[in-house]
Amino acid sequence: MEKKVCKEHVEIALDIIVDETGEYPLLEELSTSEHVTCEFCEADATYIVSSKN
Ligand SMILES: [Zn+2]
């Protein structure tokens, strides 16, 4: 499970994954070559939050 999000929505993505998996997720910066939209708004995603499994 992973969510690509902008800076504003990192906290929400972390909360959702913690809720669903019970574990603290990994947080990484997206590489700049990728062009991805945030899952929660129209901004460019800057982080990827992923569960370890
Ligand atoms: Zn966003």
C-alpha cells in the first residue's frame, strides 16, 4: 500500500496507513523525474508514503 502526496497531505497519508496497518509507514521523497498528482488534492506529489508490507 502506498500513497503519493504533497507536503500538505503527508500527515493525513501517514495517519491513514497507520490506521490500516498498525505500523508506522515509510516516508520517502519522490524523485523529480516523476510527475504525480497528490491523492488528496491537485498539487504535485512530493512524497511517497508506503507500508512496509
Ligand atoms: Zn495534497
